[in-house]
Amino acid sequence: MAKHFVLVLAAAGALQKPPTPPRPPALKSVEDPALNTLNEPLTHSVLAHDDGAEHLGDLGGAHLDTDLSFFAKSRIEFTPAQRVALTANGNLQRVLSAYHNERVTIRVLSHERESLGLWRRRVVLELADRPACVARSSVVARTRTAIEEASKGGGLGQLFSELGGKQEFSLLEVARADTTFSRVYVLSNAHLVCHIEEVMPLNLFEVAFLAGPAWDADGVFAKGERPGYASSR
């Protein structure tokens, strides 16, 4: 009888849920140096961290990391609307159009092929026929299909839409100068990798943007760099 009782206790012990192992401590963010060489506290770089916090999600919304605490740690102050624009993952046109209730169009300034599968582009996002954002990008095709589609020109959003597939967005840097704010980010999928720099006027989300004189965007990237910023490369 005692032997039978011991066997029952042993069987019951085997059915018990094993203890949960302790969780490893969270990895601390890497303190990365700024991407540019400004000595003024105007630039905050957002680089890859061990916890993957720089990955802000794919354009389809299947994954979205909502930890944007780097803005709180930054020495730069951005308005709430500016923060929305800086973290827009491929939908900046929609953000600007919804905020101002105006149509946003893309004007392609240049679309030059440097070699097979590599293009350099410059475009202007125009809001109510006013320049609202100037973007410079390097587009690298990973597949033959991407080479054929990218050769047609057009907007990057339309290009990603044509190619389909999961698309990822990584924010590399946000910065501010005297009259503009900017960002550097990467859009990619199985077909393309796009490194993009965008510059926008500081008053983009103010009444003065549409009511006052139009932003003069002609000098943006005119000498190869963002005006008021050191190189981010």
C-alpha cells in the first residue's frame, strides 16, 4: 500500500508544471555617436540598438515598435506634428494631406541610373503647389523585377506598391537646423533598399506655411549636403 502511495505521489509530481526560468535582464541601448559632426546640440541620431528599437515597423503594419522614447532623451525639441512626420513610415504624403486638407503631389527633379540596379533620385513633395519636403534617395534593386520597375521612374511609394511584399522602415537620424528639420531613414523589402534623406520647413504644420511666403527649397542639397547640417554619411 505504501509503495502504491509513493508511486502516485511520484506521478503527480511529474505532472506539475516546471518552474519558469528567470528572464534575462533587458539589454541596454548602445550609446552611439552622432552621425554628423555638428558641435551644437541640434542633432540627435537614432542608430541600431541591441534591442532593435530603431525598427519602427513595416509599411503594412504587421509590426510596429512604439517605443519612441528617444525623442524625450533628445536635446532637440520637436512639436507633436513634427514627430509624426519624422516617424512616418512611407506615408508622409497622407500625413501632410490629412493635416492640411490639401492634395500632395510628387515632382521628380532627377532620376539617374549610376549602374545596373542603382539610382540616385531627388523629388519634391508639393502641398497646394508649395514645396513641403525635399527628398534625396539612393535606390538599390535586389531583383530583376525591381530593376525593370525602378527604370520607369515615379514615386517610391508607387514602386513599393507595385513590387508588393513586406516592407520595413528604420529611422537612422532626426535633426533640426535654423529653418528646417530633417530625417534619414531606410525603406526596404525583398526587392529594394532605399536610403532616404528628407528636409522640411520648420513651419510646415503652422498656419504661416500656407498663408505666408512659400518655402524656398531650391538650395536644399544644392551643394551635396543638407543646408545647416554636416554630412550624415
